[in-house]
Amino acid sequence: MKATPLLSILIPAYNAERTIESCLDSIIAQEPNVYEIVVIDDGSTDKTHSRLLRYKDMDQVTIIQQENKGVSLTRQALIENARGNYVMFCDADDCLEPTAIQHVRNVLSVNDSSETSKVDLYVFGYNLVRVEGKKRVADRKRKPGIYSKDEYAKDHVRGFDDLYYSALWNKCYRRELFFEPKELIFETLIEDVTFNVDYVNRCKSVCLSDTIIYNYNQIGESLTRSKRADTGADILRALNAFLVFYDKALEAYPKYEMYIGRYICVKLLQLKKRARKIKDRKVEEKIQAVLEKHRKRIGFQYDVAMLKLSVFELKTIVKKTLAHIK
């Protein structure tokens, strides 16, 4: 019987023939006997599976092939197949920094010495990899250290759209919390944001580190990044996803109802604009009805939401204009 690894590194892969090897190699090149890698090929139609066969005889690598189910169900299956005490996620077109596992192991060894000192969530820095080069994201407002859930909440509720807080891949999770008191479920939309809120609701402490461990590739597409034409059905699914998120966020952070309500209003206003753009009047009216309920709950924060949306749209226009000029 295999010994329980310290880390399970979970990778959902779909049509990743160009990147899956560099992704895996970035992990395998690091110290052995600390981790396992679990990869699920989610019904790829390219050569992803044949690329994965190169690794099939490695003890620390488990390769699973399934019919296409989408990223949420794939991640759910990855969690269920993980054996490590801690879990990290990696996208198939990204890669780890050369000393990532060593650093994670060192941080865990310091904070996992006893049951009473265990930290539930670790948040690390990362690089945004773009055409023009890398952008380092090491931290936000707080210094490295261990914080209570309530201390972390103050920043998390203001950063639901910030990758530092919302992404899965710059974090290390205690696996047992995925299943206590019941198994965490990945939603089908805004799944990363919702999953992290759900998970933090189970935490007592969070460790922030400014060490860069991950390279997030913003060039191209993966299983987790795809585009297609908008429809009324898509917008309604997004509406339902945000309402589920609202309930979960409110359960996790009841003291921050105004911030959460404001965030949801911004998202609903964006959905309303999407419905208007495709001229789906029924969907637009349904969103407006939900908006009115939230508007009554949060009062003047609704005006703040309107302002935030206007600022966001202005920044988007400026960014596109500057890109066009270049």
C-alpha cells in the first residue's frame, strides 16, 4: 500500500497537447516523495492522452481518462481521487516555479506540527504570464503571516474578483476539510470563487505567503478558459450561479452583508447589460426584478455598485484604446 503523500497536485486537462508536458515536467523536476500528481483527461479530442502516456509508469503520477464532463465535475473527480494530506490545483497550461514544492513543504512543516497548530488554507504569490512578460503578484494588503478567518474575511469580501483570493491554483488546501461536515461541491459556473468561499467557511486560520510558486498563463485557452456566443439561457444560468454564491458568501461572512450585496448588484447589472445586448427582454426583466430585491436590502450601497460598474467599464474602454494605439 502506498504511503500517504503530503501533497496531491490535481490537474484537469482538456485538449492540452501543447502544454501538458511542460506543466507536468515543472512538477516532476522537483523533489520526489513529497507529492502525487493526479491528472484527468476530460475527453480530449487532440493528442493530450498520448502525451500523458509518457508519464504512466511514474509512481507519483495517476492518469485517469473520462468522457467529457466539464471542468467542475472533473475537479470533483480529482478531489475524490486525491490521497494527500493537502491539495493543490494546477491548470494544464500553467506551470509551477522550480522551488514551489520545496517552499510549500517548508511552510507546511512549520505550521502542521500538531493538531492544534494546523493551518487550514495557505495562499501564495504567483506570476501572471502575458505576451509582454510576467507580472509578479506576491500579496495584497496584509503582510505574510497567519490570520484568523475573520481577519482574512475583511480582505476576501472586497476581492471576490481578484485572482489572489478567487483562484484555486495559488492555494494549498487541507484535504480533510473538503469532506467535513460533508463533501464540498464545485458549482458549474463561477466555480472557483464559490468553492473558495465555501472552503473558507470551514477554516479557522489562513496563512499568507509572499513567495511566488505558480505561473498563470494568460496566453491562449484551456479547459478552464473558453469563449462562445452569449444566449439568454447562459445569462440565466449565470444569474442562478450568482444567487447561489450570494447565499454561500452570506453564510461564510454574515458581518459583511453590505459588501456581498454590493458585489452581487454589480454582477447583476452586468448580466442585465448582457441580456440587453442580445435583446432578450424577458431575461432582462427577470434580472431587474432580482436587482430590486437586493437594492432594498443594501440601500445606498446600490449606488456604490453603480459607480463601481461605471469605473470598471471606463477602465476597460481606456485599456482597449491604449492597446489599439500600441
